[in-house]
Amino acid sequence: MLRQPSTSKRCISPPASERCPAYCGELITLKDGKLLTRGTPDQIMQGDVLKGIFGVEMSVFAHPVTGQPIGYVQ
């Protein structure tokens, strides 16, 4: 059973957690203990934003079953 995203949950993690967009209404990434990005999954799961987080060219596609965004290295 798939859980629906919660708009009241926040996910604070290192930028390597691919499950956060599916379960949280807000994503917060940190680098060296400082705020790097903050926004909704739709705002963060964009190629240019992910490039800023990971430092490599990235793109995003929708999962074929859930529709959740999935980031991948180009």
C-alpha cells in the first residue's frame, strides 16, 4: 500500500535520500551543516536544483506507477 505525501511532514537529510519526495511535503537539504535547499518536492526535484545539490548533471522522470519524481545522473 502506498502512502500519500503529507504536507505537514518535513524531511531533513543529506542529499542522498531518494525516498523523501514520496513521503514529505517539504524537503530540506544540508551541506556542511548549513541549509542548501528548501522547498516542496516539485520545487526540489528539478534537474538544475539537483545539479546544485549533487554537483553533477541530473534529470528527473516520473515513476511509471506512482508518478513520483525520480532523479538520475545524465
